[in-house]
Amino acid sequence: MMKRLITSREALLVGAIALLLALISSRFPAFIAPANLVNVFNDTSPLILLAIGQMIVILTKCIDLSVAANLALTGMVVSMINVAVPGLPILFILVIAVGLGTLLGMVNGILVWKLAIPPIVVTLGTMTIFRGMIFLISDGKWVNSHEMSPAFKAFPRTELLGLPVLSWIAITAVILFTVVMTRTTLGRAFYAAGGNPHAATYAGINVGKTQFWAFTISGALAGLAGYLWVSRFAVAYVDIAGGFELDVVAACVIGGVSIMGGIGTVVGALLGALFLGIIKNALPVVDISPFWQLAISGGAIIVAVALNAQANRKKGRIILKQAEQAT
């Protein structure tokens, strides 16, 4: 049991994060100051939210490339609503953001479930459509900080017990979905649908419907992140979070989520997001061009996928060896 814990992907990733922090702090000790680490976690919170949703989708043998576009569209919609009705309570803004994000996620889920279109094709298409919708509703214009109400911008920055509300939302999501994935029938269905779809069908699980709910949850989290993103950075525009879907997929795969489905944890997605978040925040500090961010994310995906494939291959050999011994 102890050996399994030590060699688990989560434990190795914790070690990698600790090593990364040690290397950075050797040149810039202020980076590991508690206040700065709180800021790093806060900066990474939107990625954590999206990574949790993406992890659930990937568990079901699907992928959602539209999460960043969902975030951008939702963020633009709530920003424009705030400009039009500045006095609207933040609770209503949150409901609108989560509701719209959920609806966009449902569109993906229905197309995958009812029309049996490959998820990568569906989400590439909806990603483009969502970006186009942002341009249509905004006419290509930005919503800037001075146009947003103080309450709209203040919510994610409000501190509670030393942490901003944005960070607390990410922590709550981690706890909530850890319980969902480990203690509920739906959580087990996500694993079953991706791990062995045929066996899941025989067990009475509707694989298509399970994938639909995975996309729905991913959309809801993207919608929530949409409001939190635009309110924290106090700006909304067409290309907001452009390319961010790569970071989301990278966070999941680095965290041990298998792109073949059925394997992954919320904690793994959290650690993968934190690993990328630390790199992203450290690049300016160590004077490395931010354009290396994409290269690092892409390289991390390749390495993580290779490690996942190697682990699966070893398991397969063990099963075959046991079968040979039995005969």
C-alpha cells in the first residue's frame, strides 16, 4: 500500500512541484513567500475549475476543446449584462454565468450523444461557433474596467480568511467533485463509461447519456470560470482565454488523466493545474519569454501521455502473464 502511494502519479507530481519550487527559490527566494504562493494559487484557480470539468469529460473517452470559448462567451455575456444593468445582484450574475455555460455544455453533449459525432469534431466546431457568437453580440468591441460596476469586479477579489473568493471557489470545487467522483453513482458511471464502455452498457449504464452529463458539468464550470475571469481581470473581448484549452488538457494529462478514458482523479487534475500555474508564474520571474509557455505545455503533454501509455502497457503485460500461468 505504501509503495503504491509513493509511486502514484499524484505523489510523483507533488515531488515534481516541490522540486520546481526549490529550483525557482534558489534564484528568487521571494517566489515561495506565502503571500506569493497564495497569488499563484489564485491565478491558477480558473485553470483548476476547467481542468476538473475536462477531467470528467476525458474519463468518458471524450474531449472538450470548447471550454475556453465557453468561458469567453459567458464572460462577454455577463459583462454586457452588467453594463446594461449595473445594479443586478452578483448572485444573479453567477446564476446566468453557470446557466449559460451549462447550456453550451449541453449542446456539446447532445451532439455527441444523439448524433454520435466524434467529440473532437463537435467541440472544434462549437469552439469556433462560440468565438463567432462573441464577435456578433459585441460587434468586436471590448468591455473595459471603467464600464463594469464595482461590485461586479470586487466579488472574486474579496478576501475571506486570508484567501480571495476566487481561490475558495476552486477549493470548494475540488472538494465537491472529489466527493462526486468517489462517493456517487454518477461518479462511478463516468469511470465505467470510459474504462470499458461495453461492460458499462451490460451493467445498465447509458454511456451516451453519461457523456452528456460530463459535457454538461464541464460547461457549467466553464461558465462559472467565465464570470470569475472577466471580473478578476476587469476586461472582456473576443479572444479572451485564446488557446487556454491547451493548458486545460495539459493540466489533466500531466495530472495522470488517461486520454484513453477511465483513469484519473480530481486531485491529479488539481496538481497538474498547479504545476502549470507555477511554471506560468515563474517564467516572467526567471526572465524566460512567455512564448515558451505553449512549448512547455505541449512538451509536458507528450511526456505525460508517454508515461500513461507505458503504465498501461505494463498492466497489460501483467494480465497476459497471469493468463499464461493459469493455463
